[in-house]
Amino acid sequence: APHSTVPWNVQNINTNPENFVWDKDRSHIQCVAGGLYEITFGFYCQRRPVVQLLVNGEPVISAVNSASYVVHHSSGRLTGVGPHPAGNVTGLTLIDFLA
């Protein structure tokens, strides 16, 4: 659905659990200390995604994948190979830094 949020429900590693506070199935992570952070995400879905990262409710990074253009209001890359027997193997990915 448009304007949906993505819940965080799996954590592979948390290098500082006192700083990166999250609750299962919630759509936000609390970052206790200010600083420079690397932001990395990937979305693999059936439809072309529009992704925004919000800080305190305001969009700070946007990535749009449409049939006619790709817009990244930050760095990142977009890949696509069409239908694949293994499912969604490519998608919209982004790596950026945020202070």
C-alpha cells in the first residue's frame, strides 16, 4: 500500500545495542547518540519501489525507481534483470552517509 512503513523484525548484528534501540515489528529504530552513520538498504519486491528514510518524521533520503527514470536524492544504485525463476533477485539498493 502507498505510504506504508517497513517493520524491523530481524537483526543479524547490533554493534551497539545501547545506541541502536529497536523493537520487533516496529517501523523505527532509535539512535541515541548523534554522529556520522552509514545507511544501507535494499528492497526486493514485485513492484518498483519508492523508498524514503525519515529522521524525526522528515524525509532525508529518497530513492525512486520508475519505468522512465531513476532518481536518488543521495548515492545509490538500481539494478534489474526482469523475471527470474528464483524470485526477486534484484531491486533498489542504496548506501549513503547521514550525520
